[in-house]
Amino acid sequence: MQSITRRAALGGVASLGALSLAPSATQAAEALVSRNFSLTDPLTALRCHVKMVGSLGTETVYSFFRLNLYGDLGTGNFIPLFTMNNVLVDYWEAKGNDRHEMRKYEVGFYTKFDSHEPLEHFDNPVTGERRNIHHFRLGPVPRIYAPEGITAMGFTPKALPLELIGDRVFLATQSIEKMPDMVNPGQTTYVNSFTTMSALLVDLANPQINSAPIHAQLQNKSRWQPWIGMGDRPGGTVARGFGTKISGLDALPADVMAGVRRFVPEILDTKNWKEFVFEDTEYLRERAATKP
């Protein structure tokens, strides 16, 4: 990919015809995109990465995603299962020398597939069994972004090279990893997780903007979650999600906030969320509590 000068960056946008910048926007971009701004420069790439996933400053970043989840039996078409409303609260802190620390809290509650109606129980379309819902909680999870790389608890997203398409910069990350299965001792959990987010070039090049507005999509493939009752059947779940940063929890749609308060209220009080929570450990704890 070429070094992004004002001429190259803006010329790429103008070539898209209907997506061309208006004259006033072009003038603003010319003023904001430095002649030496290069997405291939490691420090520039790091700063762009942090601006998109969080913030170069010390602040709280809120995000909201909708995920449609499907069952993959290994053959045939995917089977629609349910949808997740996914809320994230990330505390970012600038430590100096291009080092940024983040503490993540994340929850999700389930609805009927592609619906906003809360899922009261899950009727497994493969087994016919009715199952109780196990809503998603994760955090606090620390993560560090620095010139030497990303340090994360658990799976670490690998950033692919930034791409300029039109007036937007695209960041793709991937986590293709494995670890021992906590729920099924002796087995291995495989995770294939992919996220793509984009932001306006002029926002990323603007030193006055610490946290860039984004569009984001994600896809992942993972093993069956134990609570849905698929046993040792081959396959797993596939998630397809989309979302963005939001100004705060008050910006959540009213029905989503109602579901958060009912199912995963912990995200509303992260200051008092001290103990580490992980989906598998929570499932094992609940399973042990229900055993006679």
C-alpha cells in the first residue's frame, strides 16, 4: 500500500464518483491529512488502531453490537439460533510513549433470532430440548497496546495491515487460536474470530480526535456453548455481528436497556465489578450450584 499523502488520499476518494468528498470536505481533508501521514508507518498504524478500537486519551469508550448466531453442523446450511445484544464498556488510559492500557467489561443478553424480543428459554432446533438461557458476561479484561505489540488476557487479536478504500481506513483483526477446554477437560477449544472496523481518514489523521467514530463488523466460529445442549455433536456456532461506538449507556435503544437491566445489570455498575467473570467459569459455577 502506498504512503498516504494529501494528493494520494484525496485522489483515491475522488475516483469513487458518487462517494467523492464535497469541496468543503475536501478542503478540510487537505488541512488535516499531513503530507507525511503514512498508514505503513508502525507508530501511525498503532495510533490509528487505538483510535478505532478505543481512544488515544484517558476516557471511557462504550460500544454496542448486534450478533446473529447460527448453528453449523458441518454439513448443510447454517441453522439460525438466536441474537445477542452485546454491550461493552472499556476504560482507556494513556500511559505515554505510545503506550495505552485498556480494561474491558462486556455483557450480552439473548433475543429471538433477528428480533428484539428477549429469549425466555432456548428451544434447541436440533434436539428439540428446551434449555435455560446463560447470558454472557466477561471482565474485567486488561489489554495493552504499545509499539512492541498487543498484550492481552486470553485470545490476542492480530492486526492486519491498514487499508485505505475511498475516504475510509479499514482495520481487520483476526484471532485464530486454541486453548484447553475448561468445560470439557482433556479437549481443546478452537476460536476463529474476525473483526473489521473502519473510520474516516480525516478523523484518523486529525490529532485533535482521540477516539474515532467507526463502523464495525465481526464474524466468529467457536465450539458449541455448553448451555445450548448440543453435547458432542460435530460443529459449533457461527456469529455475524455489526455495531459501533456509542456516546454512553444512555444511548442504548430503550428495549436494549430494559434487557440489560433485567438480565445483565452488572455492566451498569462496572466501578463495583471487581471479580473476574468469564463465560465458562460462570457456567461451571451455575452447573455446580444446581447439582443435587
